Amino acid sequence: MSTTSGPPAPVSVRSTVPSRIDRLPWTQFHWLVVVGLGVSWILDGLEIQIVSLNGPALQHEGGLGLSTGEVGALASFYLAGQVVGALFFGRMTDKVGRKKLFILTLLIYLIGSGLGGLAWDFWSLAIFRFIAGTGIGGEYTAINSAIDELIPSHYRGRVDIAVNGTYWGGALIGNLAGLYLYSESVPVEWGWRIGFFIGPLLGLVVIFLRRHIPESPRWLVTHGHAEEAERTIDEIEERVRHSGAHLEPVPDSKALEIKEVPPLGFRQLTKVFFGTYPKRSFLGFTMMVTQSFLYNAIFFTYALVLSTFYGIDQGSIPWYFIPFAFGNLLGPLVLGPLFDAVGRRKMIFATYGGSGFLLLITAFLFNAQVLSAVTQTILWCVIFFFASAGASAAYLTVSEIFPLELRGQAISYFFAISQGVGGVLAPFIFGKLIGDPDELAKLATPPPTGPLMWGYIFGAVMMMAGGIIARVIGVDAERKSLEDIATPLSAAKVPAGGITPGESS
């Protein structure tokens, strides 16, 4: 009589790696993580703003002689690249690790953006913009995953929100650079090309910093690399002690028992998202879509609103963008700590609801024609002071409420959905509500404000609805270990009191 044996059962390991990460004090090591990884959003903001400003130069004979439609299509190619990059690299970062991906995706961005400065016609530039977009899309998934897994739980909210908000720091840099590059001081044929090299030059510096950032020990321990995870956390703790901090030992009662699980297929992922976590999936969907719709509706048409309804010439519009971007940058930096202190649900409700309510008031003031270009910009600054923190909280939410093994994919899926709804539909709808600038210029009377008012009202209601939904079904994730928020799929046994240091789950 013969017997057959199947594949050996996966060996379980006990690990205190998550608790050891979350009990660390803030040190120079964490600044390295923030600066080395957080630059991704600065690069994205820089890219978007540089390209939005170089449209006239690309249409000029000294540029590439592009049509208005071709200039607009370049933004679509970049957006499509972001979606493809997020979906592809989101799965890869869950499969092969965070560090390999945040090095690779930055290299792809550097190559794509740099080649853009060497483009010779529309199609070459479109392809290079698509490549740069795939790199940035991949950055979103790998970087958000790595930051959340390396930053201690007491600081995770404020750090993630602040880092996501630095997009607007990049936009400010791009705007200020554009004021010079697209002025009479620089020949047209050189200004737009130089603009594409600013991001890669910044990225070259950062890529050296990233070489010193370790792989996520959390990813290592859940993917069969327990010994490497222990060595990595030992090295991190040594860096922390070297800075003068004293570390208390983590009791074995906080250990998590882990068994490696094979990579999940699409069917299994769908089951986890909509079978195990249906409320959280709905939460992530509504938060990402509502903030994306509001943002893209306003951001991609603000120049058109200033020129069409307030008569601001194109050359002066960048000056109005500076305070708008500054308000967006300041919001996450000022309000971010409250997401850890006051709580996720309360702050998401306040930022989503507050920005939506203010936009509602602005809609009626706009329709009453009592605003000027200056007061309109001031109101936008206040609205997006709150909305920017809320939008950053959307990325934080989808990256911390799902199990570690599919964190990158969760970010990529919700990012792709939000870009499809907000990045494609919102600018198109609001552009139609404003009307054709050439046709409006022929009117003897001021252009009608009613259609755009209803667009603003719709965006405001969507944003407030997103805040209400987050308040009702949101997750109290503040100051909790990621493993207490969503149990890893590879967890064989979870401590009864949770693993957050000094707290119960």
C-alpha cells in the first residue's frame, strides 16, 4: 500500500516586527523615509503644472507646432499612463516588495520625463508622457505602501496626509519655474524642453536617498522572509538607538503568528474586497471618487473660469495659481496631526463636509456675480485648505484599511477608479458647463453663470456626501497598528489584545 503526500504545509513563524516598528520614536531615520519617498507627489505636481503651462509654447512654431487638441491629448496620455502604471505596479509591489518597485518606478519616471524634453513631434512626446505617467502611477502604490508600513502608528496619519499634500509643493515649483521658462527671457524652443528636465534632475538626487531606505519588514515577514525581516528591524532599531533614543523590549504577547500565503488571483482579490470588506470597499470608492471629482472639476477649469468670467489674460493666470496652490499645501500640513489626535472619521467628515459647504456658498455668490477674480481665488484657497487634507486622507484610508498582502493593489484599484471618474468626466462636464470660449467671446453680454453654478452645487453635494459616508462607516484607524486595523491574510494567530504597543485593538 503506497501513500502520496501533497505539498508541505507552510511553516508558521512568530514575529513582533509590527509592534517593534510601531513603538519607535520619531528619529532621523523616519525623516529619511519621508524625504526619500515623499518626493513622488512633488514630482507629480511639478509634471502637471509644467505641462499645463507649456501648452502655448508647444503650439508655437518654435515648439512643436501642436494643435489645441493635441496639447489637451498630452494630458490624457499622461493620465492613461498613471492608471496603467498604478494597476500593473500595484500588483507587482505586493508580489515582489516595496523597495524594488519604488526604485524601478522612479527610474521609469526619470527616463520618460527626460525623453519628453527631447521630443520631435506630437507622437514622440505623447509616448514619453505615457511612460512618465506609468512611473508616477507606480510610485503612488509602492510609496504609499512603504510609508504606511515603515512609519510608527502614532505618526502614520499626519505623515501620510502631509506627504500626499506635497503634490502642491511640486505644483508651486512648476508654476514659479514656468513664469521664467515661458517668459520672453528664454527662447520658446528651449523653455518647454528645459521644463521637462526639472523633475528628472530632482529625481536623480532622491534616487540616491532611496538606496538607504530598507525593504518593509512587514512585507518581508508576511512573504516568507522572516529572517531578513528580523535583520532589517534590528538595523532600523540600531539607527534609532544611535540617535540617542531608548527602546523598551516588545513582549512576546504582542507577537503575530504568520504563515506565508501564495499570491492572490483576481477572483480571490474580488472576494476579499467585496466579500470580506464590502463596507470598506464602498468607503474607499466614495472617498476617492468624490474628492477626485471636486479636485479635477475645479483645478482643470480654474484658468478657464478666470479668463472667461473675470477677463484675466492668460499671462496673468499663473499669479492667481500661487495662492491657490499654497492653500492646498498648507491644509495637509496644518490639519494632518489632527487625524491622529482627533480621529480619522471626525476629521474626514470635517474636511469633506467643510470644503463642500464652502463650495456650496461660493456657487451662489458666483451666480450672483458679486465675486471678483481676487475674491474667487481667496474662496478657492479656503475651500481647498480643507479639501486638500480630505483628499490626502482618502489615499491614507485606502492604504491602511485592507490587509497588507493586497495594500498596493487596493491603492491602485481605487486610484484608477477615481482618475477615471474625476480625471476624465469632471473636466469634460465642467468644460461643457462653462461653454466654448471662442463662442462666449462673441456674446455682447457677460456669459451665463447658471450652468456652472449647478456644477459647483453638484460637486459640493458629492463632497459632503463623501464626508457623511466616512463618518458613518469609516474606520477608527488612528494610532493603531496596521495589523489591528486589518488582519493580514497570512496571519495564523493574532494576539488577543492586538499588537498596537500599549493598547488593545
